[in-house]
Amino acid sequence: MIRRPNEVWQASADDVTPKPLFMNRRKIIASAGALGLAGLAGCGDGQSAASAQTPVGNHSPDPQRSLSYTASDYRVSAPLTSYDAVTGYNNFYEFGLGKGDPARYAHRMTTEPWSIEAEGLTERPGRYALQDLVNFDALEERIYRLRCVEAWSMVVPWIGIPLASIIERLQPSSAARYVTFETYLNRSEMRGVRYPVIDWPYREGLRLDEAMNPLAFMAVGLYGEILPNQNGAPIRLVVPWKYGYKSIKSVVKIGFVAEQPETSWNLTAPNEYGFYSNVNPERDHPRWSQRTERVIDGGVFARRDTEMFNGYADQVADLYAGMDLIENH
Ligand SMILES: Nc1nc2c(c(=O)[nH]1)N[C@H]1C(S)=C(S)[C@@H](COP(=O)(O)O)O[C@H]1N2
Ligand SMILES: [Mo]
């Protein structure tokens, strides 16, 4: 049985569910029931494949874009954020700084064919076709909350594979202690990169033991379908106990290094964004509090208390034993 996130089965007392979302949640439970998912009642068997036509939340997957996947026990209890908000309210600065810019402009990005280059301290360096790194017959759905550093959050039904499965394929050598990621960069397709808000390409990194944690995930889809470009097609990282910006989109490079790597937000504003970027209500952003978050789609007044490690303390606190998490933010 898979260890579950601690928040999975208990709704937080702060989660006031507006009526339309409650209706939406009933629909999710109804469709999950139709699939015979034991997961909602207790321990999921992970065997039930979702059918392409089954509505996910408020969205019916487009048959042309639908994926097959199994349900998993990784799911938060809160209602899903609507498909329109998940795919229409985005941060993907390569396409502009406005929340609507990625939905408007990311269709210009070429995502096929796609390859990922493995570099650095790996036994298997080289260029891999997406299909060679991701087993599309072994996809699973995970409902994780994305907590943006801007103090808002959404709940997204991601589809993908554990990051650990990719790292195991690439066999980091014994000297490797960190994994690095880089986003695709194409000046003619990405209108936002003419602005030097970030030293492009967008870069991220994790300590190798963080990356191997079972929660760390590489998504190729959401809401039953392949990822829309604005959400980081065709493959993006999802690290649910860290702020959203660690979840780098449209990954073209994965590397292994011995020393703590540079990351885009840390380079841009070192006093605001550290390497770790763990969700932490105790450590305010220098310009605003991180104690609470606005629930996207939850209505004007919907806020919830931000949880340590975004609710995954049981799964990840050990990674930081003995570390000062205010200093190492
Ligand atoms: N390449 C790239 N990845 C990125 C970003 C970005 O600007 N460029 N924004 C990050 C931020 S700040 C957040 S909150 C999430 C948003 O993911 P979503 O749009 O799928 O919700 O993507 C992250 N990944
Ligand atoms: Mo973010």
C-alpha cells in the first residue's frame, strides 16, 4: 500500500466549499465510483484504468488528446480547480508575464517531436526521445495542490510518472548529488523571452534525495488529456511540497551535478527565492505573508491556511532534518 499524503482523507476545517464546487466534487466521486476505484473509500488498488470518455471533474477529455492512466492514492481531498482556471490562469514567463498570456500564446511552441538531453554526472548521457524516457503505458493520475509563491493555490489532476523512474533510467553516477532541469528556449516561438526578466533558459534543480522522493512527479497530462502547452507540454516537473515555480515546464534537459546548482528564481532575486523553496507558512516572502493562500476558483473570499510543506510534512520533513528552514528557504 502506498503511503498517502496526510491531508488526503481529511478536509481541512478552513476549506469552505462553495456550492458549485461541491456539486463538482460530487460529480468526481460519482465518476470515480463508476470506475470502481477503491481509492476513495480506503486503499486504491491502482489497477482500474480510466477510460478516455470519463469526465474528469468538470471536463470531458478530448478523444484526440486523451491519455489512459490509472488512479493513484495520491490525491488531496479538496475539490478540483476548474479546467478553465487550470489552463487559463498560468505562470509561464516565456510567453509573457500576464496570467492569460500562456493560454493566448503558448500554442506557438513546437512540442513534437520532443527530446530530452541527459548531461553531467550520468552513466547514460545523450538525447532521448520523450517516449524513451516516459512509459506511456504506466501513467498514473495524482491530484496535487499547486501552491504558488504569490499566495494562491489550485488543485490539479495531473497525469504522469514518478520522477524517480526517469532518474533510475539515467543512472546518475555516485558523485551526483543534485539534479538540474532546463526549459525549452525558442526566441521565435516564445514572445516573453525578449524581456530579460529571467536569464533564459528557465532553470531549476533539486537535491537528488528530494528528486527520488515518491511525491516528485513528471506530468505529461492533466484532466485526462495530454498537457496543454501553457501548462508545460509535453513534460513538466511537479514537486507538490515546494512553491509552484520549482515545477519547471517543457523540460528539454536533465543534468546531474555534485554542487548545488543555480536556479532561475534564486538568480533573479536571491533574497526572495532560495534554492529549497519549500512551502512554509512561517517564512514570509520579504514582500508578503505566506500564512494563507487564495483558493483559485473558490469565490472571492475563499482562502485557506497554508500548510507546512503544502500538507506533505509526513512524507518529506525527514529530508530536512537538522536544517534551519528559515535560513535555507
Ligand atoms: N519554464 C517555466 N516553468 C515554470 C514557470 C515559468 O515561468 N517558466 N512558472 C512557474 C510558476 S511560478 C508556477 S506557479 C507554475 C505554474 O504552473 P501552471 O501554470 O501549470 O499552474 O509553473 C512554474 N514553472
Ligand atoms: Mo508561482
